[in-house]
Amino acid sequence: MVELENSGELNKKSLNFIENFIENDLSEGKNDGRIQTRFPPEPNGYLHIGHAKAICLDFGVAQNYKGICNLRFDDTNPTKEDVEYVDSIQEDIQWLGFQWENIYYASDYFQQLWDFAIRLIQEGKAYIDEQSAEEIAKQKGTPTQPGAESPFRNRPIEESLELFRKMNEGVIAESAMVLRAKIDMASSNMHFRDPIMYRVITQHPHHRTGNTWKAYPMYDFAHGQSDFFEGVTHSLCTLEFEVHRPLYDYYIDLLQTSNYRPRQIEFNRLNLTYTVMSKRKMLQLVQEGEVTGWDDPRMPTLCGLRRRGYTPASIKDFINRIGYTKYDGLIDVALLENSIREELNKSAIRVSAVLHPVKLIITNYPEGEVEWLETVNNPEDESMGSRNVPFSRELFIERDDFMEEPMKKFFRLSPDKEVRLKSAYIIKCTGFKKNEKTGEIEEIYCQYDPETKSGMPQSDRKVKGTLHWVSVKHSIPAEVRLYDRLFKVEDPASEKDTDFRDLLNPNSLEVLTDCRIEPCLADVKPLDHFQFQRTGYFNVDSDSTPKHLVFNCTVKLKDSWAKNTK
RNA sequence: UGCCCUAUGGUGUAAUGGUAGCACAUCUGAUUCUGGAUCAGCCAGUCUAUGUUCGAAUCAUAGUAGGGCAACCA
């Protein structure tokens, strides 16, 4: 923890470009020195690691400058939104360790937005367009060609007012008409070509306002104004909204009555290698059963990462490391994995689990005898204490830890060779039993040296290898799930023309059914963190019987095994 | 062939006109009560050109490359 705090302070020294803007605004005395941000998710999916980046910024800025950060649900499109998402979003923000000052909904401002829209119609700055979506799109022109004006553009104000009211009465069919701002159909910024302000939605009741409203504001007509109504000073969002900013400012100009003015600043979205962050695609994975749910440990959602064993601190550490810029890059997922490995390496209790067991019999150890041997919980942190593990004549060791004919640099067990059993004795292999048909090793025999018990005066004899083990009689059978990357290509997001399911990694989940774990794991609590000897990190998923160990291994797990056995 | 944004080692990010630094990854060595840890080390960078300046990653101009913008999504 000390080191984490230090690194936080070190990072504080260099401000990101957003904090520079903020300090400038403060030094110029803008907004009476007040700092207010907001985290504005649309409740149409679960939060993912990319949202964590925005959350850390929105809440972090508020903390650093003694301001406030509100949670605002951008719920202006009832066709896509649901209370399920509203709930999960709150849960995940709090899990990350942030607390909003207030919780707001864009739908709280529907009346104010409506009144503002009426005002714009009255001022001749907005009109009702009765063309179809296709016609409007056609008239919009292209980025290189100016658009054409709608035939309804100059209709009488009273007519627009009348129709706008009807839009909200349920007597207008969806997509029959829209309210558009009258700006400039020839603007080089597409968003100024008479952007749509309101559309009619009658088929989906809103998850909060029910059937009260039939006319719903578009993002551009809701977001900036919501910021303004709430008193947001810095509206931080991702780069794709950069071209929206002039429109944001346009509406704010019309709304502004004092010196107060919210300011939109954009930063780069998080892109991770081997990771799909699109909500649409994640929803598809869930709906089509490619994963077990939004919280599947292979998903980049916060709840998925949580089940995989990520801690809030590790995610925040990762976000802290990648920073905020305007460069649209692709971050190596190894950076994220390093953050959790570093934390768990310091904080997790190390325990033993044998994933591919083979029986090891110590022929000179008395039958029926059991010794409870002390083993430290974390060699890097003595304050985490120790526990006792049972040792007996028959043990399980990792199949990979024995080689009949050892290769170069293989320092684990092979005939006539010695290794140390972690926290126990040095043993020497005296033989093995092999299934003649399959060639599989069935049992390994060895003798132990009683003088070499851990902690004893004679025990410091050097041997080249150390093995983890569990006692056959005392160990608990377990099913271990190894989760790898869900996608097998480095940048699945860029494979736009491919069905992304073709990019799925068929080995993203491996279930090992005959694993053996230490008895101390019999009643661990869900999400307790442990580190397996040698093999990685895991947390425990209590929802399943038999006990499932959700392995939070690094994705190179299998490669490394292959490498180690070469 | 419009408008907006961006460009620093393999990846990400600092340096705000004055020594190009840090992290991750890779590789090498050490180490052996697991070690995928730890320690040490190597490799590797300012997109190009011109200009301004005593001095440019930083400022200017022009190129080049990448991203965004043409939803009744956010």
C-alpha cells in the first residue's frame, strides 16, 4: 500500500492536459473557482474497463480540486435502456470506490428541455420537419458536399409549435416528424446541418417516466443542457464527441445567462489488445450464450473483472498508469495484467493447488502418520503469518513436475534426483510406475531425508528445485476453471468487416476437473484472493457446486507451462 | 479529397524553448523452500521537410500517416 500511495504522489507531479485546462480556468477565476464534473453513462449496458477510465477521471478531478462529481444517467432513449443497467452501474461505481455527490437523470430535465425547445421554436431557431428519415439523411449532404434545406425549414412558427405539442400527445406516429434546429445546412461540421433535437418514441415506455413523454430529446439537445442545469464546470468525454463540441457550445450560448458556463473537454477512449469494448458486441456475446453473462470472467466488464479477481485498486492503478491524452492508441492488455499481478503478489495468501495431479509415495515415511507443517502465507510479507498444512506418506504433485528423462535445465523431479517439497522435506526419486499401454506415469516413488525438514538446523542443504504438493488424504477435489483471453486476435475491434465471433478464442475457458487443493481452501469466502504456488492467482466463486476455483491466471499460462517443460 | 483531432522506443506515457525520462513488454544473467517471484542488465524513440532561435520533441509553414464526423444512438 505504501508503494501504491507513493506512485500516486509521483504521478500527481505531472498533470494531464485536462488538469492543465482546469488549473488555467481556476487561475482565470472562471465559474467562481468552482469545480464540478459528472459521470454520465447511458443505462444500456454494464460498465466496462473503459468506463473505469472515465470514472477515475470524473471523480478524480472532483477529488483533486475539492469539487463534486455527480452521477447522471443519460436516459434519453427508452428503446435501449433498462433499470437493470441503472442498478448495476451504481453497484460497479461504488465497488471501484467512488461515491457520487448526487444522482441525477437526464429524464429529470425533460420539462426544462421541452421549455427550452419551445423557446427556440418561438425564436425561429427550430422547426418541425415532416420528412422521412431517409429524406432528411439525403438532404444532409456528405462531409464534402453541403446539404440542402428542408421544405419545412421556413414554415410558420405557430405551425411548428402546434406540431411539437402534438408530437408529445401520442397522436403522431414514430418517425413521422422531428424537431430540428435551424442552423446551417452548408456547415462544414455535419452536426450543424439542422441537427435533430426531438424525435417521437411511443412504442417503448421510459424506464423512469413511463408514458409521460412521447417526444424525447436527442443526445446533443440533452447533454450540454443537462450539464448546464446541474452546474457542471468541466464536462469530460471521449474523443468522438470532439466534433459535437461546437454544437454543445451553440446551445449553451443560447442558455447562458451569467458568467457560468460548462466546458467540454475530450480525452482518448481506452482500447485494449485482445479486448472488445463495444457494448453492442458485448450484449451479443451475452444474448447468444458465448459467455455466461455480463459478469463472465472473460468479459472486460467491471463485474467480469471482479469475478476474475481484479481488485478496485488494481484497476485504478492501471488507469493511473495509462494516463489521459488525445492520442487514439491501443494499450497492451499486459499492462492491465501487470497491475493485478503486482498487487496480488504483495497482498494475496499463497496456497497450494495441484492442477494435474500424479501420486507421489514416500516409501520410507510411516504409514498413517500425519505431520502438520508450518508454511508462511506470504513470503514477501511476514505480517501475514503462517498456517499449518498436513503432510503424509502419499502426496499429489504436478504431473509436469516429473520427467522420466529430464531435459537440460529441468531441475524438478526425475529418477535419482533430489528436490525439496515446499515447507517439508528433501526427497529423492527412487522409481515410478508406468502404464505400459498408455505410457502414463501412475505413481512416483521416493525416499525422504528426515534431517531436511523445513526450519530444522540441517535443512539448508541446497537442491535445485522445489515442488508444491498436497496430501492425498487431506486434499480437496476441486474443479478449476482457467480463463484466457476471450479474443484471439490482437485488435478485434479493428476487424470491422469480420463477424467478431470468428475472432473468439476457443480456448478461452478450460475446465480442469480432477484438481486437488489445500484443505485450508475448504471454506474460503467468495472473492478472497489467493495466489497459487507456481500457477497464478484465483478467487473463489461460491455460486457453484462442486467448488469452482475461478482462476485469475495470466493469459500466458499455458504457453509458460510448455516453456517450462521443454 | 471538406471539416475537426492526433503523431516521442514493440506498447503506453513524461519532458510546457534548455541533459529525451518512466512504466509495461521482449531478451540476457543471477538466484532456488515455486521462482510467472525477486535482483541486475541489454535492446529500443521525438513521422518527414523547411523555417524561427544561441538552442526545437516543444513554435511556424508545408507534406505524410492514423482517427473522428454524413443515427429519428449516446
